[in-house]
Amino acid sequence: VIFNDSKTGSFEVAKEIAKLIRKKQEAGKKCVLGLATGSSPIKVYEELVRMHKEEGLSFKNVVTFNLDEYYPMERNNIQSYHYFMHQHLFDHVDIDPANVNIPDGTVSPDKLQKYCRSYESQIEKAGGLDFQLLGIGRTGHIGFNEPGSHFNSATRDITLDHITRVDAAPAFKGLENVPRKAVTMGIGTIRKAKRIVLLAWGQNKSEIVRETIEGEISSEVPATYLQEHSNATFVLDKEAAAHL
Ligand code: GLP
């Protein structure tokens, strides 16, 4: 779906999420959301916060699982995805902190595999992801599933691609400060979501958006695996859609 600008697209996505939360609430059920970081989802979170404050949208029945976190990474570091999520969403809504799950960048290396398996089983225990929000990296990564990621991959630690680290360098005030690794949900984890919405804004994303939507399905562009999902939508602005 192509919108004139990111604001209009983000509002539509926020509306869909709010509708799902309310529908689950009415049915007395939990709503399990897979959430993303980066600049792409910021306006979606802003709109959800506005709906909470002005329209009484409650997050009491919402359980969240974030896609990824840098590794190693302290929670209170301003570059952490923990910090990002609290700053943009969790600190402004009535979600139960016990229902918030973000990969932990402080787990010791010897415990990491076990930790990743438990993250995966927490998602399953919650009943699976009802909705997964995604951005896309210029390498075609979703979460931090860099080129080479297997379509059945699960939550694991991964080495970041050079392009990804270059893109993150300004936020870390220099490439040398960008972590080399991350913990990410796998492609397999994401594919199991009942509904997937990927956001891409701006000309910078237009080439990878074209490859993802029109290219052959390949582990070289992990986002192409979404072509096979039965309920995935790409929400784009005109600039991101320019090469389609
Ligand atoms: C990071 C995140 C991804 C995100 C990507 C794009 O690498 N791990 O989940 O999709 O950045 O970021 P942005 O939305 O800022 O372009």
C-alpha cells in the first residue's frame, strides 16, 4: 500500500493495531504484538500514545515481544532498543511491565543460546504473535536477520553486516562504537506471526524495497521471505515505492 507520506501511512497502521487490541479486549483475550525499533515505526508509536491519552485505548491486555537488541548492550544505554521502546511507547501507556519482552543484551555469552531458546518459547507460550511490525534495513534485513539468514531461523545472536553498522554509526557517534553483534528473532519466528506489516519510508529504502517485493526469494535479501507469507502488507510512502 502506497501513501503520500509516512504520517498518513503510520496513522493507518496505528489504527489497525488499535482495532486489534480492542477486538481482543472485547473477547477477553491478550493481544500479542511483535514490535520494531528504528526510525520507521516512531510515528506509529506516537499515534498509539495519542490514542491512549485522548481516546482511552488501553494496553492492559497487550503483551509485546521486540524483534532485537544490540549485543552486548546495557538496558539503560541510550542507544539500546530497551531505551528506545520505553522512550517512544512503554513509558506513555498503561502496559503491564511484566508483559514487555525485549531481547536482553546483558546475558553472558555462555548463557546466550539458552536465553534465545527461552525467548522463542515465551512467544509460543503467549500464543504466538498476532501482529508483527517491521522496518527494513538497507541490507534487506528484518529484525537483525542479515543476508544469509535461513528462512527457518529462530531467535539467536548474529554478526551485524558492515552496511548495517555504517547506518547505525551516527547514533553511536562513530562506527567504532557500534556493537558487532545483536540478538534477533529469526525469520522463522517472524514468519509465524498471523499478520505482518512492514514499514518503509523515504528514497533511501527504494532500492531494497524493489528487490524485496519484485526480486527472487533468497537468503541474500532476507525480507524476500515475506513474499510467501499469506497476510503480510508493505506500507510505503511514495519515495520508498519510487522504483516499483
Ligand atoms: C535496525 C533494526 C531494524 C530496522 C532497521 C531500519 O537495523 N534492527 O529492525 O528495521 O534498523 O531502521 P530505520 O527504520 O531507522 O530505517
